[in-house]
Amino acid sequence: MSSASVHLFVYGSLKRGGRHHDELEGTAFLGLAETAPGYRLETWGQYLAMVADATATTTVPGELFEVPLTKLPALDAFEGNAYERSEVPVLLHRGKSAETRLALAYLRKAR
């Protein structure tokens, strides 16, 4: 990963084939990934929102991208005020193995 980029975990409409994947134009797909336990998805309007939940034993499936730092302000604006960018532990799947990484993700803000 370049010092001018970050890892971003996406789980909804930003995934490949999702209706808003074009927001990630100019990024590099790194692979399929999932969060560590302690996160879950809930419906938030017409979208899914990831929330941290210390009691959750579930993981959230998604994709990992390498994103230029210069792209983060546009992604923040796209996600809007209902979400906040946070660092989460993810497992990046590499064939039959997986490696743990920290990545940014957009979580729903606490109500």
C-alpha cells in the first residue's frame, strides 16, 4: 500500500457490481474480505449500514480496495452525515488463506 493511499472495506452499494461502485473509480480491488466478529448490517433507508456491536458474533462480508487519500473527501461527501469513517479489522481472503488487516469503513453514526 502506498503512503498516499488507504485500505477501504465496502459492504453495500460500493461493491463491484453495486449501483454506486463508480464512486470507487481509480481504486484497486484487493480481494474479498469480511470484518472481524463484532459488526452487523442493518437496513438504513434504502441502503445497508454497518454498525459496531460488541455482542455480535457475526461478521460482515465485503470487498477491500486500495483508495488514494485524495479520494476520501469525495467518498465522505457521498456517504453523507449519517455515516462516519472508522477503522475496522478485516480478513482479506487470499485463496485458501486469509490475512488480517486494518481498513477504513463507513459505519452508521450512533443515533
